[in-house]
Amino acid sequence: LTAPQSPMTEEARAFFQQAADDVAQPQKLYLAPSVLSADFGCLREALEDIRLGGAPWVHLDVMDGHFVPNLTIGAPVIKALRKYSQQVFDAHLMISNPEDFLQDFADAGCDRLTVHYEASEDPKALVQKIRELGMLPGITIKPNTPVDVVEPLLDDVALVLVMSVEPGFGGQKFMPAALDKIAQLDAWRKSRQLDFVIEVDGGIDEKTLPPVIEAGADAVVIGSSVFKTPDPVQTMRQFNKQLQALEEKRNAG
Ligand code: DX5
Ligand code: ZN
């Protein structure tokens, strides 16, 4: 989290302190709204909605038209948005040659940077470099990539992102095969006493959210089920309530 650049209210300050505290508690559940499904002409307003909705993370989908068949935003846009938000910037790089751009994303103010296993010949070096640059590294796998490939990286990453749709587009249907991957990651995390966050991305709505959390995920990316609703702020508050109930259930069990 970076220091506020404009005068903040007490309420905003308390909110951001809470968001910062949350980062230190890996077992909490995090809502990570994806601005991919917001109006790209009004991204600043989307960030304000996320703040009012009480979501601690902002998920930023970076696509290059090469690794995935779609183009979105890059480091310059993230850098421009940084000054309007104090939430955790959780960037998901869907680009080829991610190693060429790590410094740019660090300079843009990303707190977390997640790269695709499939996009790199040396994922271990890549995640180590991300950490050296002061960001929390994540590794992610496409639906057809077996979860076993990330096992040797678990000591090095702060987060594993399980894709529950083919990366490239919002609004796709959740693929239930992601649940077994989440459960396997959670089992490794427990047996090796690690504390990486398990995040899931794609097709999450109020129906797919419970099984994802029950399988062991801690962070949920939600795009269209937030920003394609008439009142995204209320929708995020509703998702937060659902997450709170699921968290209580998890702690009780
Ligand atoms: C897809 C992106 C997702 C996307 C999810 O490539 O990684 O973050 O925004 O959108 P929904 O929630 O609509 O599936
Ligand atoms: Zn994403």
C-alpha cells in the first residue's frame, strides 16, 4: 500500500488500515473485483465503487493479444490508476515474455504480480525477480495445465491463482475442475505449513463462490458478476457478506 496522495477522511484511513492488516492474515477471505468487466472509460469510478463496496483488492487483467487472444490494459494505465486507489493492486499478467515487463509493473505500483506458468521457461527465476522488485509474486495456471507443475514453486510464491475459465475474456462459465486443483493446493499448504494465498479467477458468482471457498480458496476474482450488475457497490457488499459467512463456517469447521 502506498501513502495517500490526497487528503483522506478518517473513515477512508480506517478502511485502508484494515486492508493493510488483512494482507498480513493469509487465512482471511479477499474479494478481488476485476475491472475487466467495468466501463474502461470510467476506471477511476470503478476504483471508487470498489472502495465503497468494501473490497480490499483490485484485480487488474493485463492481456497482450498474443498469450491470450485479447488486449486490455498495461503498466501505464495501472500507474495512472494507482493515485486514485489505496486498495491492494493485484495484477494478473496474461502476456508473453513477462520477464521483460516486471520493472514496469513494479514502477506502476502493483502490490501483487501474478504470472502464467505457461508464459515462462523459468518460472522460479521469474517469481524470485518479482519479489526482488518489492512485489508479492503469484503463479497461475490455465485450466488445461496440471496443478502439479506449481508444486516446486510453492516455497517461492505468495499466491497461486487457479484459472477456472480460459484466460482472455470475462463472462465465461466456471469450470468445476478448478475445485480439485484448489483442494490439492490447500493440502500442500497444510502439509508443508506454507501460507501462500489461493486465488481463483473466472465464472465466480453467488452460486460458484461457496464450493470454491469450501475447497480452500482465500481470494476470489469477480468480474462480470460485480460490474455487469445494476449496482456494483451493493453487489460487492453482498459478496462480502457471503464471504464473511463462509469464513465463519470455515473457522468453525
Ligand atoms: C479472464 C480474467 C478474469 C476475468 C474474470 O481472463 O483473468 O479476471 O475478469 O471475469 P468473470 O468474473 O466475468 O469470469
Ligand atoms: Zn484475472
